[in-house]
Amino acid sequence: MRKDAQINQQKILDAAANLFKERAVSKVSMKDIAQVAGIGTGTLYRNFPNKSELCMALSLDYIQQFITGEEAQLQNPSSSANKQFEDFLTRWLEFRERRIQLLTEIETGPSVMSTFYHSPLYQQLVNLTMQALKPISDNISKAELKFRADMLISMLKSDSYAYQREQGLTREQIAINISHLMIKRCD
Amino acid sequence: MRKDAQINQQKILDAAANLFKERAVSKVSMKDIAQVAGIGTGTLYRNFPNKSELCMALSLDYIQQFITGEEAQLQNPSSSANKQFEDFLTRWLEFRERRIQLLTEIETGPSVMSTFYHSPLYQQLVNLTMQALKPISDNISKAELKFRADMLISMLKSDSYAYQREQGLTREQIAINISHLMIKRCD
DNA sequence: ATAATAAGCGGAGCATACTCCGTTTGTCAA
DNA sequence: TTGACAAACGGAGTATGCTCCGCTTATTAT
């Protein structure tokens, strides 16, 4: 990679980060970002094929950090499996609320499939979620565990979550309801 | 409503339906529709504030029909609760696959909240789903039942479902996995 | 029938995502 | 150092969703 290209990539990330601090992600256009970065739109798009990918790049560190932290937590369980899972959920929802604008862009952009589902990060997220689900899901195959991880992630995607919040549920209530649903339960 | 306005609305619906038969929904622009309908874009947008709403209008009958049919089925159960639920799921997925392009436009458009979640149709769909879930969900509050209906709908939304299919799961496998997850289960 | 009026029309125009391609520049072999 | 060239640049251009507003027309009261 040429040196100037590397510098431009950083300029883009900086410009985007600054603009996203100033106003809502949805209110920042790609042209705005190029302008503030002091580059042409062509250069912007060569570095990041669309807004979602740019947001993904900006979220990478945060998400990696979250995953690393949670993996540590799950390694040495400090409470019951159920409590452990509920806490995991709560922290995941907390994390998401903090970065909701970037995540919404990623999850609702026209390129969800490639940007979100096909990213290595999604795989990591699924792996983490599987680890969190395993202790509360006896006797299910790996394939089914993966399926449930996918479903859990899907349930908490921005649109669905926003709707639940709008309906009046708090983060905690949502975490509890999800727990009830996912935890192996006998009447 | 003025008579010419009513005629135009029909012209729009016809034009859209025809174009959507010719090529993919995503490959048809609002301008195309206006042109084929023989009206201005302003008129088009006065009738349908965005592409998602137009797709919703085109789906209304189909969905209504599905709901009505399922309500009948659920009224006189012909098999075990579990089987009943799995069959409901299968039919829902079948229905969705048949209309997937319209549904994708509705569920992934920028106006999901108003077009999808806040539509009376979503309420009906939730009610139906609650009816389907009730026999397999002992002892849960109405609020929690509604929550689970929301989650079920969310899990099967176009992005999430497309991903599962892409992963190699068949419609039947997905229905089974979902059933396992939703049906009250004891080890 | 006619005039007044509100309901509706249409398309120019705007914003934004994204592409294309002629020009420039960093890199590296000689 | 310099020449050659791939890599990268940048911005004009395109496509599309959507708005705005001056003009037209159906309706209705007289």
C-alpha cells in the first residue's frame, strides 16, 4: 500500500469520527466526510466501498474490545449459568446502546449481507454468543447452537430493539424476556 | 377523494405490479413506475410516500389472506400443539418465500418503523403469532407472549432468513430449529 | 351554466450514494 | 537521479429517492 493512501485512509477515519461526534451518523453524508478529510469522493469510496463499511471500520475496535472482555468473563464463571447469561445480555445491550448509530448503519444498510453477515467479526460474535448460550442449552448440536446464536443476534438488531424500547420496555426487561426465552426451561 | 385521484392510485398499483412481474423489485425505480403509470412523480409520492409503502399496499391482500387462513386453522386444531405450531411456521415461511421481494423492500427500507412496525397489519400479524405461540407457551404473561411474537417475527425477517438459507439450511430445517427454540422444553 | 375553490397534478430540482476515467504521484529498477 | 508504470487521486457525472410549488381540474354552491 502506498504511503499517501495509508495517510488518506486515516484522514477519512478521523474526519468521519469527528463528524459523527458533531451530529447524527445519518445526518453525515459521504460527501461531507470527503470534504472534511480533504480528499475526493473517489478516494473515499476506494477506501470504503460504502457508508456501512466505513462505520464497520470505525466500530471494529470497540466490538473487538467487547468480545475480548466477554470471553474473559465467560472463561471464569463467577455465578450461576443463568445469571451469567443474563449479565452477558445486559452488557451486550449496554454496549449496543452506546454505539447504536454506527450499528444501525451497519445492520440496516443495503449491504448487510457482505458488510455484516460475511464479516469475520460476525463470526467472532457468533462464537462468543455460542459460548454464552452453551451453559444454558443442554443437549443441542453445534449446528443448532450456532442457529440460536444467529437468532439471538437477529432479535437484538437495531430495528427490533428500537421497537421494543418504543413499546416501553427497558433494557433490563428486554434482557429478562430474552433470558426466559433462551434458557432451557421446565414448567 | 376526487375520482381522478382514485384512478391514478389504481394506475400506480397496476404499473408497479406489472413492472415487478417483469423484473426484480429492487431493479424498478419510482420513476419507472410513474412513467409506466403515465403520471408525474409528485402524484406517485402523494399516493405512496415511499417505495416501501407502495410495496406494503401491494402485499396487503396477500398478507390479509394468509392471516385469515391461519386464524381458521388455529381455531380448530387438528393435531398436537407442537405439530400445529411447526405447520404454522412452515406455512409462514412458504408464504414469505413466495413474496420475498416485496417483504424485503418493506422490512429493510429506511422507513421500517412507520411502514412495518406501526402498521395495523403488524398488529394483526402479532396477534396471529401470539395465537400460534400460546398453546406451546405455558404460564407466561400476555406481555411476554407479545414479546415472543415480536421476536419470532424478527428472527424470520428477510436478512436473517436469507443468511440462514445461504448457510445451507432448508426451509424445513429452519422451521424445526425455530420450533425447538420456541416450544417449552424440558430436558 | 358558471364561478370559486380546494384537491390534485406534474416535473423541475435537490440530496445523496456511488461510478468512471483522465490526470497525478509514489515507488523502484536501472 | 531519472524514467517508467502501477497505484492512487479527484471530481464530474449518473442513478435514484424524494420535495416543492406553480398550474390544472374536479367539485360544489349559486
